[in-house]
Amino acid sequence: MKKKMLGLLSLVVTTLVVSSAFAQDAAADAGSFDVQKWGLMAAGLGMSLAAFGGALGQGKAAAAALEGIARNPGASDKLFTPMILGLALIESLVIYSLVISFMILGKV
């Protein structure tokens, strides 16, 4: 119970502090929004998160498939196709993020 309350308290305090900091920042820079800088940051952050998440997903999928094959080598044919399909779908999400990053960079 203490951990939940501590987590909730830290979330509330963080939310209150961050919102006031952004309000002060916006008031100080009233109108100097650098689209190029934020576009580059968004593209880089999007690709880094997509690559990280895709790598984690592919690693877990491959590990689970290899563990299943190690436990039952006779089922390797039944496990191979869904594993490849899952890896392709995970990779397609990373490629989708790459396309979105290129679109963001094209607008900058």
C-alpha cells in the first residue's frame, strides 16, 4: 500500500511541477517556436523508441520460439511459420516509424 501511495504522490508532484515549468517557458518564449528543432527531435525520438521496442519484441519472440523448438523439436515446422510472421509484423511497425520520421523530416 505504501508503494502505491508513494507512486501516486510522485506522479502528482511531477505533474504539478512540470506543468508550471512549461507554463513559464511558454510565457518567456511567446512566439519563438522552432519547428525544425522539434521536428528533428521528434523524428529521432520516434525512431529510437521504435528500434528499441522492435528489438525487444523480436528478441522475446525469437527466444520463445527457440525455447519451444528446444522442448519439442518435432514441432519446429509448426513454430517456424508463426515466428517468421510475427517477426515480419514487428519489423513492419519499425519500418512504419521510419516512414513517419521521413515524413516529419520532409516537413522541416
